[in-house]
Amino acid sequence: MRRPRRFAEVLGTLLLHGGSDRIVFGTGGMQAHPQPILEAVARLELPDELTQILKENAKLAKAFHALTPGRQRGYVLHFNGAKRSETRTARVEKCIPQILAGLGMHDE
């Protein structure tokens, strides 16, 4: 695969908008099964930075958990897209007003 990051972005978008139950994977040969990827997204593993901020701010935690699963997944994919912890923390802090307003990543 020449562009794995682009593939991951496209896959994330498909999963965000279509859901894991609506995507069918197919290749010419059986190289790897997508089930572990789909299970990780379905479990919605929160980054440590988000978990820490949610523990410190009960109002934010309540607002985040009140979001629809799709909106939560959108935020988690955005936060996990950063490699460095500092960047993930900055992304979480930047999105706090949107989360408190009950908006998704791309809502205005």
C-alpha cells in the first residue's frame, strides 16, 4: 500500500458516516481481516488525554456522553489522528465549546 495514511482517513470517514455494519471489504486475496479495526472503532476507545479532561470536568463529560455515538466517534477519530500527546490535548481543548453546545465535529 503506497498511501496508508490516506487509506486510514478514507476508512475513518466511511466508518463515521456509514457505520461498521454497512461496509463490505473485498480484495483479490485474503491478506488481513478488517474485524480488529472495526471492533476498535465500535468500542470507541477514548484517548488518554480526553479521558483525563473528562475526569476533571464533569459538565464536559456529561455533554460528551450525551452526544450521539456518531458524533462521539467523529471527535475520537479527530483526537486520535494526532501522533503527539500535546497535539491531542490541544485538539480536545479546542473542541470543548462545540462539545458543550452538543455539536458534532463538522456541525456549525
